[in-house]
Amino acid sequence: MLTTSLCLMMVCLRISPDRSQFFQYQSFTLRCEDPLNSTDWTVKRRTLDGGVRPCSSSGSPCVIRNAFPTDSGVYWCESDDGERSNQINVTVTDLSVILESPALPVREGSAVVLHCKAENHPSHYTYDFFKGDHFIRTNTNGELIIDAASKYDEASYTCGISGGVKSKSSWLSVSATVSPSSSAPPADSESISVFRLVVHLVVGMPYLLSTVLLGLICRDRKKGDLPQLGFFNFNQSNCFICNCLVINCDSKITFKISSNVLTFSYT
């Protein structure tokens, strides 16, 4: 029916066979797929009357045999903490024709085939396909082929026997293709950010140390106990000279970093 179906969630509800419409008395299975197996999931459904109930007492998978129209509704997976998966809208009909369309979104650019199927003598009929309220085409094989699905194809579809019964509608959802570069940051982006942080710290550390040392010198000068020369080990291979005039002090302080040693003196 389709080449690629998508479930863009950590926990995914899937249905087998992969379609959203079923004839009465057919069977289907709903299963919660959790790659991490992080918790227990229960398949639940919202009934046509608006109620919510577990699909089965076993949690997941949920197997529905000999389905009835009352089994129609919206299904999803739910954890004990109230987390939910994607939803699948299932239609069970007592009509004599259904439209087989994918239950999950299809990837943009993939090929999709919608099947119009009659319950009895399917090869004897001519089938009409509709997109919304607009007629698309008629054929005898009951197939509507979309070579490369796009957002333009995302719509509600129906089909029917020409001059006869028409199916329920089904929504075809198309998911845009997400490139790896736009869906997630590069693998080495974190290491690059850490490297830049280290560079900024290394470059800015001498200025920070200079400010602290100037404050200490100014304080000691007021006490009459100003050292003539000081040094501070610093892991920096570059060498520079910085001449500073201490505010509120009359001393001229000279700083120099050489051979991984920060020295200062005053005049």
C-alpha cells in the first residue's frame, strides 16, 4: 500500500494490517512499539460515544477479531504516568466497499497506493476516487497511485463503485522529510562549544588576575606593605606586556607573562 510510513514519536502505535478501514468481521492488531522498553503501555481507544476504555485487558498488543462498527474509534498507547503515543483513527464499516489507505503518515516523496476494495466480486466493478469533494479518476483495478507524495496530497480521500456505494473517508497524512542537519545539531557541536569556552577563559584569565592583583597591591600600599615584585604561575604559552595605571594609586604597575609565569612590578 505504501513504501514508507512514519511514526515520529518515542513510543509508536502501529496497526496490522496497515490501513485505517476494515470490513465488518475482519480482524486487526494494535501494538505499542517502545524501543527503550521504558514502561508498560496500554492500548486505549475513544469510542464513538466519547468514552475512553482500554482496548483489551492484556495492555499491548490488542487483537480485535471479528470487528464490528462499534470497534471504530481513535486508538493510542498510554503509560501508567499518562504519557501518550500517536493516534490512529480506525473505521469498521458494514458497507460493501472500503478505501485501504495507510494509517500512519507517509514520508514526503514516497510512493503511495490507495486501494478501493469491494467486499464481493471486486473485479466486476469500476471504481471512482475522490479527494475531498472533487472527483479524481475512474479505473477498473481499484488503485489510486501517488508516485511521490507531497503536502499537496495530504487530504481526505473516498472511493466508491461507479453508480453505487461509496466508502467512508480516510485522511492521508504526509510528513515532510527532515534532513539530519536540520533535525539535530552536528555530532561535534558540543565539543566545539566546550573548546570555545576554554579559549575564552584562557584569553580572559590574565585580565581577571590583573584586576585582582591590582586590588591587592593597592590595598597593601595603603597598609605600607607593598611588595616590589610578585609572580603567578599561569598556563599560557603566549607572552604580552601590559602597562596599567592604578586608579586611586600613584604607582605604575607593569605586568608580563613569559614562560608560563605572570610577573608584576611597580614604580
